[in-house]
Amino acid sequence: MDSNHKDLEQVLVRNFGLKTNEFLPDDESLFLNELQKVLAVKIETLINRDLDKLLQILYRIDVSQNDTDQAFNLGEVKKISHCLAERIIVRQLQKIEYSRKFYKK
């Protein structure tokens, strides 16, 4: 597994308490799809049970207000959770890449 994927998985485990499967696929697109599915389920649970906690996590991991608003405007909980999962993964990968570039210099 690529180190970006490992870092991404650790961030999501820490922020969302995910219990990811150690046997997630090595293929990048399959890995990201599976991770998005696992994260979407957790987000759906937070939407239904603890929306404040979800909003705090989104703020802490720096998902933009615009992205959050667009997701919630989708209306259906499943659509919202999948959209947020995608945006979270994209944002975390951006932060990991930026961090690697910054610390290389």
C-alpha cells in the first residue's frame, strides 16, 4: 500500500474511529472506493445520531463550507454521506501531498 494511502487511512481512523479492513485492495482506485464506502457508512451514522460531532470533524479536517453546503443540499442522507466521504478523502490527500512537499524542502 502506498504511503499516502496509509496516511489517509490513519487520519480517517483517528477522526472517525473507522475500523478499516487490513485487506483493503492495493489498487489505488479500488482502495479509494472501498475507503469511501466505509467512511460514508460512518458519516451516515453521524448524520443520524450526532450531527454536531460530524460538523466539528469536518471543520477540524478543513472541508470547505462550500463543499459541506453542497453535500447537505443533496437532501438524501445516503447521497450526503457519499459526497462528504469523497470530499473528505480528496481534502485529506491534498493535505498529505502538501505536507510531503513542504517537509521535503
